[in-house]
Amino acid sequence: MITELFFVNVAYASSQSFSQFLTKIDNQIINPLILLLFALAMVLFIYGIFDFVSNPENEDKRTKGKQNMIWGIVGLTIMMGVFMIMNLVVNTLNIKGINPEKGTVSLPPQ
């Protein structure tokens, strides 16, 4: 009775279920979001090319096309940079269970 007053009761979750939860979040939310961002950056770049090439007489549309191409390249560069940094950290620290190429995470039981 006296120990209940001074110590907090803690409920522990299974690390197996938490690992499965993280894997599901990674597979169903994060990976599709990354693919969507890559696709949006590529579409912006292609739209910029189309705007630039299809309007040789309109300088405003050519300028807008240049800006879209630049921002598309910036978006693709940032996404590739993050991917490369993530691979560098995982490989340098020799972290087991994370595979950025496949988008899988399998955490060891604790």
C-alpha cells in the first residue's frame, strides 16, 4: 500500500509491436510521401521545360518556365541529398536493420 503512494505504475509495451508499428508507418505513410515529393519535383521541372520551350515569344512565360525548372531541380537535389545523407549515416554507423533502398526497418528486440 505504501509503495503505491510513492512509485508510479508503468505499463510497458512490447518492443515487437512497436517495431511493427514503426514499420507500418514507414511503409504506408513515409515512403509514399517521399515518392509523391519526388514526383511533384519532377512534374514541376517538366512543366518548366514545357513552358520555356512552348513560348519563345513571351518573355514572362519563359521566365516562369526557368523558375519552375530551377525549383524542380532544387527539389530533386534536396530529396537526393537527404537520401544520400541517410545512406551515409546508416553505413558509417553500421546500423543494422535499416535499408533505405528498400524502405524497410526491422528493429532488434530489446
